[in-house]
Amino acid sequence: MSGAHSPLTETAGPKLNFFVPHPNLSDEINRNICRSEIEGGVFLRDLEVGAVLEIETRNHFYLLENRGHGLVLLSGHPKFCPQPVLVKVNGSTWGKAMIKMQFIGRDMHLEFRHPTHGVIRTSRIQEIRQRPPEVYSEERLPEQARSATTRYHSKR
């Protein structure tokens, strides 16, 4: 486990979970984990299938639609995804090798696996917003992505 949470219970209020630094991790790693909780973000597992996020990075503006099981439709990069493409989200990093799995975090770099370009890491995420899931539809989804989504979900 990359960090521990200590429940703090107030007598008249709800339970709050605060980050407690892990003794086996470096100060830099503990600081990054704590910072990601303060800056905010979202785990893909907490998004409904079909949920759409606007992700503004330092260099580009992406649209992401959750397709389930870590798969998303992503568009917004002029070279890698000018049109929606089905990719696997690895998670977010602080610009180094350590990754917060299946997490999209503000002030972090989104990392995903593109079907033809391999692993891609974005510039630093500045803002994340959720919007209504009308951005993409099955009709607009390229045939390759439709069949890949069907194959992936049929294995489960």
C-alpha cells in the first residue's frame, strides 16, 4: 500500500480520512501522495461508464469518456488523438516513474497506452471538469474502437 489513512472521528460529525505518511516511503513520495489528495482528481473506478471529463493540460485540452475497465475514449492531441481513440489509462505520475494507478490528478501527468503509439504521458494537468456524457456516441466511434470495446467486455 502506498500510504495509510487514519480515520479521525469527531463526536458530532462524519468520519474524515486524513493522509498519514508511510514510514517506508521517502519524504518526496509521501509529499506527492499528500499533494495529490489536496489538489484533487478522480479514480476511473469512481466514474460511471459514459462519464465524460474535460482535461486541460499545460499544452492541450482533452475530452475523455470512460468506457469501463480502465478503457477510455480520448481526443484532443493533434498528433496522438485528434479524433476519439480507445486507450488504456495507466494513471497519473508526478513526471517520474511512480504512478498513481487509474487516477487522473490535477497537477500530475496523465499516462495512457495508445494502440499504435504506445505509452504517452501528457503535460501537467491544470484542470479536470466533468460534463454531460453526450460528447461521443457509438455512431461516432471508429469501427476499430467499437470492436475492441466489445472484445474486451466480452472477456469478462
